[in-house]
Amino acid sequence: MAEFFSTNLKYLREKKGLSQNKLAEKIGVNQTTIARWEDDNRIPTIDNAVDVASALNVPLTDLIGKDLRFDNAEVIDVNSDIIKIPVYGTIKAGIPIESQTDIIDYVDIPRSWTKGNKEFYGLKVSGDSMFPKYQDEDIVIFEKTNDTTLYNGKDCAVMINGTESTFKKVLINDQGIVLQAYNMAYGIKMFSKEDVINKPIKIVGVAREKRTKID
């Protein structure tokens, strides 16, 4: 039960905007218990699991039986070493990745990639701004992360001003952030530290792997 319970608990709690304290109040335990469940340091009783499922409005069998971070993907055998993640044609402005519905395909990734609550999604490249490193219609697998130390020098999916999504190499310096295309015909975009906060500029994924179809 603990294999999926801990990751599902944290994922669903955060998705519903509940703090650990708020969820603890709902099911009659303390915040420390929630933290230990999420850290996979303590296994809940079946009664606790039932209470959590009810509070989060999810079937108990789903809560403990599959990885709900990929609930918009195909059903995955819990014993498989492979899981499927959704591939999007675009990132829709203002919509979190987990709420996107424009799914055009699914791709397999190793389940081991998701250790430590890591989350992934795919995007289909459109255009030639990242040529020659990425080809038109390549599928790029992105890791969602809030760790800004992972962005610098990496190819990232970026949301600008909540309205524009783009795929560029990200360079961070003392002045702010630079978005650079590999195709020099497209030049660069520069944003100050104030722009990053006020527009805002948000990194919504770091490229982990590309997959090119061979005709």
C-alpha cells in the first residue's frame, strides 16, 4: 500500500490546495502524521487510508493501487517497470501541466525516473527554432521542477506572461534570464529580474530526453 499511497497523498493534497495541517484536521490526525505518510516513513492503517480517500474524494483502490500523478495516462500495471506519460501538442496558456487536456499521444518512460516524486510530460516540437538539436515533430520529455538550480544552461519549456509558451535554452545571469534558440535566425529574448517576477517568466519543464521518429 505504501508504494503509491505516499506519492498520491502529497500529489492530491497539493492539487486540491490543502496544507498538511488542513488535511490532518479533516481526518482527525496531526500534521506530523501526514508528513510521515508523505515521506513514506509510516504506513497508515486501513481506516486512515479510507479517511484520506474520502477527504481527497478519490476511490481507495486508486489511492493505494496506482500512480495518480499520471491519471490522465493509460492505466498502468502496478508491477510494470514502464509507465506512460501524456504528450501535448502545445502548452495552453494559464493552465497547469496536470490540467492540460490537449493530449495527442502517450510515450513510455522508466518508472524509476519518477522516484522522489518526480513528474514528467512530453511535448511535440513544432517549428525549427531549436534546429539542429531538435527537429520538427520530435517528442521531448520534460521533467517538472521548481529547483531553479536545474534551469541554467538547460533546454526548457517556458511560460511567458501566462499567455505565451516556448521551448528554448535558458541562461541565468546577474541581470536576469535569457531564452536562446539554437537556430540563430531566431535570436534571443532577454528578461530582467523584475520581468521574471512581474510578467512572470516561469519554467514549466526541463528537457530530459528527445525521441525522433525515423520514417
